[in-house]
Amino acid sequence: MRILVADEQSKVRYALRVLLGQQPGLDIVGEATDTEDLLAQTRAASPDLVLVHWGLRGLVGCDLVPALRQINDELRVVALSARPEARCAALAAGADAFVFKVDPPERLLAAIRSVS
């Protein structure tokens, strides 16, 4: 599965890259730091799944998932956030799954498996 990681924090992107890089069948195809970069890389890299910080600079979250799906209507989106209120907003906007940033890594891996 080809995964694009989008988060403003380099430490979060690094941690995700390390975690996912250890999993067979998961390939990180890019990293984005804002929604403009995310949309451009989604067009260029054709990922199967996007891990996106809900609150990423740029487009408002409710507009982000439809913009991503205009590029690839089969794209899976897993939203990440440390804010509990972001869960309902992300799922209502069309994200396929939501994971809290404080959840154990197994929760993120389970969410990725569930949407693939």
C-alpha cells in the first residue's frame, strides 16, 4: 500500500515514517507539510492512502477530503489529531478512519488495515 503522510510537525512525520517503514507491504511515497503540498503530492505520487493531520494548514478540514477525492475517488483517508473534537468533524467530512495521535501505534496500524 502506497501511503502519503501529511503533518506540519517533522517529528510526527518521522515517527510515522519509522513505524510504517517497519511494516511489510506499506510504502511511504511522500510527506507533505500543508494542504497545498498534500494535494500536489497526491496528484504526483498516486498514493492509496493519506495519513493527514486534521488541522493541517491550508484548506479547512471539511473541504480537504472532497478535494483529495477529486484527485482519486478511491483514495483512503485516515485523519490524525490530538484534539478529541476533531474525530466527529473528520468522519463527518468523509475521512475513512480517525486515530488520536496519543493512541498506541497498533491502533494506527489497525485503522490502516481496516480501510485498505
